[in-house]
Amino acid sequence: MRLLAGSLWLGVLAGAVLLVASSAPAQPPDDEGVQIVPNEAAHRVDILIAGRPFTSYIFPDTIKKPVLFPLRTARGTIITRGFPPGPGERADHPHHVGLWFNYSDVNGFDFWNNSDAIKPEQRLKMGTIFQRRIVNRVPGDNVGSLMTQMDWVAANGTGATLIQQDAWYTFRGGADFRIVDFFTTLTAQDDPVVFHDNKDGLLGLRVRRELELPTAQGGLYTDSNGVVTKVDKMDNTGVNGNYITSEGKTGEAAWGTRGRWCALEGKVGDEPVTIVIFDYPKNPGFPTYWHARDYGLFAANPFGVKDFTNGKEQMNFTLPPHQNVTFHYRILILSKIATADEIEREYQRFVAAYP
């Protein structure tokens, strides 16, 4: 049985829409509000704020899980890496698309790294998250919501269903901000589910080239003709990203540390941008560890304890059969470089909205 199906979903939605409306940065309502527009033939649901594209919930077979892609600022600037990567972007990690939620070792199956790029002989070691149905979509003047159901299936989608997932996204925006609030409940099916300790998880975002951290290390890049090319030294023109955490860690020092929030800031063209992921006090493993890489992977992972503590601690999170766990995150996108104090105030507003 799905945990948040039917009328219970709607009851949660009714109360939480009011909370979301009261917890966002103060802005006058937009005349055109938040639109939630399904396109079943294209395997997507488009989200528009004030009549302008913000993001899409997409679930093509090629990426092996549903994601939000692309994500835009209030001015319309795309902050996520292209899919496929565009000219000048890194071509590594083809499974990094938009904003996603999965994990690299669930009962021995890798959901994080799966994509069409996996070699045939490796595919049965992977897991696939299948979109099952749109439960509900609620547009609104100030906030819109999308509720979906998914299955986590072993052996590249040919094996047993390990987890049923209920996800609820709410979207809100104003003149200089966009917000995604993400709730999700994972329910184990007939067998225990173990999230074996691993650094690759859980809520992930892959950003565009300008928001990476400058580095001299080479890698794979897409040239102007769309050809993937290996380069030995980076061209860091326009690359200016920087991490900052609630605990004061900055740059590459943010990786593997804990904090209630982490921000990535930089400029895209002439637009200043701050992207913040807020952890929630009731989430397992709070405050989360940050899997925040210089090459543009920005992820919150409470379960990668062994890697993040150099083997000093370990966590293998287990769900007994038919039991569940819920996660809640906020993604805040600002068209400004926010101070740590400003981010902390927004974090406290977020926490107060969901007691």
C-alpha cells in the first residue's frame, strides 16, 4: 500500500501549501501564478512561474530515474548542466542530470550511476527508478504542487521492486527567487532494504560550468561541435563558483563535512546566483554530509559516513519490510550573492514552516 496515496496526500497538501506560502521570501503574488502542465507524450510535466518556464519533471528511459531538469533562476538563467552537455561543459558522469534523488548501493544495486552509458555486462548490477503515475497536480496563485509515485526496481529494472516512493514537490517564486520544497517517503516492499554506506547519494544537483569551482585539473569536455574531447588543463574563463556551509566551510573544504545547509554561489554572465540546499532536522542523519565537488556535483548525503569520516564511522541505514522513511529538503535559488546570515534566516523560516 502506498503511504501517501489518495485523500491523505490531499490532506498533507492542503496544510503544507499554506506553510510554503508563508515560508518563502516576502514577495507580492505573481498575476499568472504557478502552472503545472503535463505532457504525457513527452514524458514530462512543465512548471511555469509567472508564465515563464522554471523547470520540468522529466522521466525519459535514458536517464533511469525521474529528475527536475533544467532549473532556472527568476531571470530565466539555466543553472544546471546541459543534457546532453553543451559546448564547453564537462562530459563526465552522464547520470548527473538536473536535480535527482537516488542512491548508489541499495541491497547491492546501484541506482545513482545508472544511465544508457552503462556497459551491457554491468547493467544487471544497476537499479532503475520507474515513474508510475502522477498522483495530483495543483496550480496556484502563489504556490503549485506536483505529487508522483515511483518504484525502485533491481537488476536494471528487470528484478524485484525494492522500494515504493511517494514524492511531493512544491514550487514558488518571486522577482528574485525560486523555491523547490521536496518531500519524499520511501517504503520497503517484501524484503529489508539496506542503504549500504557509500558517498554517492542522495539528493543530487549538477550545475553548469560557470558555477563549478576553478581548478587546473583536466577532464572530458564537449567542444563547439558537440564532440567529447579530453583536455589536460582547464580553461577557467568565467568559472567562479564557491561553496559555503552553515558551519563556515568554504570551497573544496566543504566536501565531506556536515551542516544544516550548503550554498553554491557564483555569477552566470552578469547575473549573481546563489543555490542553497536546506537539510531538515527530522531527516535521518541530520545534519547531512555534503558531497560537494569542485566539478559541479552538489549533493546532500546523510548515508556516506564511512567515506566522509575516513573510515572512523559507518552507517548502513536499514528499512524493515513495509516500513518507511521520509526526507524533506528545500532548494532555494536566488538572483543575488547571499550572505551566510541571510541564508541562515531563510533556513530558520523553512524549519519554522514545517514543525
